[in-house]
Amino acid sequence: MKLTLMFREYCSLCHKMREQLKPYQEEFGFELEIFDVDEDPVLEEQYNELVPVLLDGDEEICHWFLDEEKLKVWLEGKKPIARA
């Protein structure tokens, strides 16, 4: 699974969310792709005042602050089911 973080280098909330995601990456094993919205005019227009934004594909999980409860439910719902 790959999640995407819309990010700004100078944004303290962005750096905080990236750090908060690390334990979840270790637990759930997802890849985190980071895009600096300031490097792409289309992304900047789309996400300008919302960053940081955490996405799974085109679906927003949260923005501004990491919603840990929502993220955990989201990730648990995406986990492959172990077969006996």
C-alpha cells in the first residue's frame, strides 16, 4: 500500500505529520510518497491551504493534523486478511 503526503518544506505541520506517520509505517508497512506542492502549480492550486494532506490514492484521510484514530481504522481496513 502507498499513501501520499502533500507537503511543504517550510511547513512545521507537514514535518510533524511526516514524523507522526513513521510508527504507522513500521506497524503497517505502507510506502509514503511525499510531494512538495510548491514544485507543481497544479498541486499547489489544489492543496494550497490544506497542507499537509494525507491521501490514499485520491481519497483524503486527513489534512492539517494527523487524525491517528481515522488513520488506524483506515489502515486496519486495508490490511490483507490472513487465511488459515
